[in-house]
Amino acid sequence: MFISFEGIEGCGKTTQVKRLFARLQQDGISAIITMEPGGTRVGQHLRSILLNSENVDITPLAELLLYSADRAQHVETIILPALNQKKWVICDRFIDAMMAYQGFARGQDKEFIKTLNDKTCFGIRPDITFLIDCPVEIGLKRANARDECHDGPYQQDRFEKERMEFHQAVRNGYLFLASNDPQRFKVIDGTPEEDNIEEMIFEHLGSITRSGRT
């Protein structure tokens, strides 16, 4: 089973990735957590470039290609080997993030992004994608609160510092993608308490596994 989590900044997806992983471990299911960008050693270097708020001069095309490089390394060295070993893979962001951020918000050619995704994914797609959706105002407020909780100096990443219109375009892009692929996407309301969101996710996964998709 390959599960991806998507959503805007501060939607709570990373928390739910960790919670789902813990529950799978309790149930004796072999699983790994990974993320984009930065799921590999090489990817960590790319992540530091992509998220560094000082790199304001990265062009949209260069940004897109850096994300594609991260995915190519990630899929071939982490995701595919885990799936071949019959492990569940839980990924914090995947192909839909690139379409939402670089396609809908940055305005890069969506057909080109589809081509890049096809080339870098080696034929795999998530079995299910949980889109943790919440209003932009709520997500950014959470992200700012999270940043303030870090010890010592902390800078917002390059995307958190984008204008409100950018984040709204990302959210709209995600909702468009979900509406056009309802078999794969499950849109989860990201405004309730974390425990409630976890239960919604696990309940939906239970219905899938009972239907025979593993």
C-alpha cells in the first residue's frame, strides 16, 4: 500500500503521517515514513536549497526541476524498494504537491509537470492520497505558531513566506486535483482536533483494506 498525504502549509498532514505510522506499527504492519523533498541523503541537500528562505532568486522552472530530481532519487532508492518488499509506504507530499505548488501556484506548464511525474515515478502512483484541507488563514496561523515554538532563531521556509494569494492558489489546485480523481483522493477536514482527524483517516483506511486493496 502506497499512501500519500497532501495539503497546504500548516494543515496538519505531517502530524497525521506520524500518527498513522504509529497505528500501523501497533497493528503489526510493516511500514516506512518518507517525505518530499528530502526523503534521501541527496534529497536532504535539495530540500535545504528549496526551502531556504534566503534563496529568493530560484526561478520557477529551476524550482520545478529540483523537485523532479528529488523525486527521481526518492522513488528509485526508497519508495520502490519498500513496495517491492511488501511494506506500506507513507509519504509526506508526492506528485500532487508539485502540481499544486509549481503548476497551479507558480504557473508552470501542467502538461510538462505530468511528463516529469511520469518519468520520475517509474510507473507508480499512490493507492490513496489523503488531502488534509483547511482554510489558508488557519493553516498559516498554525505554521507561524509552530515556527515560534522552535528553540533559538528560526526562519520561515521559502513557501511559508509567500503571499496569501499563492497559498490560496495551492489550496484551490489541490481541491481541483481531488475533484478530478475521486477514486484516489480522500479529502479530510483539517479543522477538527488531531484525534478526530486521525480517526477519520484510519476509518477510511479500514474500509479500503476490508475491500481487498492492500
